[in-house]
Amino acid sequence: MPRQRRVSGRLVRVGISIYELFLSAGSGPGAGVYLLQLLRALLARPEPVEFVVFVNTAASRAGWLPRHPRVGYQVVPLDPARKWTRPLWEQFGFPLAARRLGVDLLHSPFHTCPLVSAGLPVVVTVHDLAYFYYQEHYPAAMEAKARYYTWLQPLMLRRARRIITASQFARSELMRRLRLPSEKIVAIPDGPGQLGLLPDVDEARPAAARSVLLTVASGLLHKNLPRLLEAFAQARLDAEIRLVIVGEIPARARPRMLTRAQLRQQAEALGIAGRVEISGYVSTEALAELYRRAIAFVFPSSYEGFGLPLLEAMHWGVPVLSARTSALPEVAGEAALYFDPLQPAELARAMEQVTADAECRRALIAKGRERLQAFSWERTAAQTLAVYQDVLKGA
């Protein structure tokens, strides 16, 4: 903020709702990484702004939320696993509780926000327009919740004072698909992933054998994991190279998601089951060890509003293979070997090239470390605070 603003003789108080976010001791979803890193960086800034963060019981006990004199946590007495509680809390509970606690501005960091905000200005972060992507590409996967938010999200975003998004691609999507005015949308790039949450790179530690092609992704359909398996089956690779998939891949069927059983069945049908490891979330230590052993990082997603895993891989000195789509080229720049996510044969050739060509790997690693300098959670926090200040000036 350019200068400190006080309201009625006290510091500005920002209310942030993360009620629907589940946190654990392992790696988590990109939206959770964004929230945790942003909050830590906001509290590290010199501006004396107070934060009231509304959380569920599990998140409050997880031990990941930062402790600081300028942040207080309010536990919401609802169960976020019951999906109907989210709209009730978001539309009624959040603004009323924030008003009662003397909050001056609401920040909804996960795509949607209150339609009626009890007179408080609202900032919302929209990471992507995945529901609209599914509506266009996977209409059969649009269950009631997805259709509800597809209908309601444009109304919510028109009521918000400012919309923060992480890339120019996502900003253009908001203007094109939802016809939102450009002056309302601010593109603020995320920082470099989970750095600070993962164990740091140990330069003195002996290098691990690089025999893993690693991807960090969920089972959501747009993450494109079936084509990743097809490409791995087609690629002519050394026998010791394995494909490891880490992320939220459910054991039971969920809307718009593939299960572990479905992916394992595909791997068996392709004859690669013995060379593919599919897991859910892993501990931060286990994820760090996978990065140390990765010969390359593969990100086959067909739709992303940013791409935090690309930056994590660059930090760990892992060459990046990225889909040439959505916001991914904007994030990776020249520090990735690109492929068409709809063409498994093209990805297979990229896998062959990066695993066989040591000079290609060295060049990608060097470009990745250079590219990483363009991203900082400190800058993300400073620009977010500037948005708060701008909104409060016009309140």
C-alpha cells in the first residue's frame, strides 16, 4: 500500500474466507498453495494490515496456517465436506460474520464470492474458468454443482469490486467468456510454487539417480493423464525410467475426475503397469525426494490458469516438458520443451529427447533457473495489497 490507511482510528482489517480448503501435512492443491504462500507473504510485508481468516476445523488443526500478531483465525462451525454448506456460508455467513468482526474488505480467494456483501467491498481471486472449459469440452461431466456455479459465477464476479487472476491468459478468458470489463481485472502472477513449504534444495547432498519422469497433477479430466500414459507407452526410453504421477487422484469415483483404478487399468492395457506409479498426495519430504530423482518434469494439462508445478520443477533443477496451451507458455517462457497436449506421439518424442540428450537437459535447467527470477511471492503480496488499497479508496 502506498500509505497506511486507517478506518475510524484503527488498522484496515481484511477478511479472507478459506472455509472450503482442506489442508494436510502433505502436498496440496494449487489453490491451497496460493493461499498459504500469499498469506505468509502478506504478513511479512511492512504495511500494518490485519487479517481475519475464516477456516474449517480440519484446516485450523493442520498446523500449516501461519501464526502472526496481525492474523486471527475464525473457525466456521460447518462441515465443508457437505457441499451445500459452501454456498450458504459464502453468500450469508461470510459477509455477516466479517461485518460483525469489523472487517473493512472481503477477499474470496477461490473463484466465487458473495452476491450480497453486507455493504463491504469484495475482491475475488479467479484462478481459471475450468467450469466453462468443462462445459465446452466435457459437457457430460457437468454435474449439478458445476452447472450451478457456471450459472452463478458471472453474477458474482460482476458484483466484485476487483478480480485478481494469475495470468494474462486467465484475464483474457474472463473478458472473452464472461464479458467482464478489463479495468476490473488485475493479473498478478503467482510466486514460485511451494518453495518454503517443501524442504530446500541441499546443494551438498550427493545427486540422486535421475530415473523418474515426474508429474504433479490431479485426476481432473483436463489434466490429460490418459494421453500422458499413451505417450509414455509410445516413447522409446531406457528400461529403468519410470513415470510417477503425484496428486489428488481419488480412489473412488468423483465428478470430472479419473480414479487411480481407471488409470492403472489403462496402464495395464498399454503394457506399462510395472513402470508407472500412481499415488495420491505425498508428504513434502517424499515430494522433494521425487524432484531430486526426476530426469524431467512433465505437465500435460490441456487447460491451466497459471502452472505452479512448472516453477517448482525449475527450482529443483529439473528440465520441464510442458503442454503448449493456455497459460503454460506464459509461465514457462523459453524454459520448457513444448508439445501439443492432444498429440501423445509429440509428447513421446519430447520424452525421448530430454532423457537421451544431456545437453538439452542442461540448457533447460539453466533457462529454468533464469525464468524463476521473474516470480516472487513478495511481489504477489505487494500487488495484492495495492489492489486492496485501490478498492478501499473507492469504497
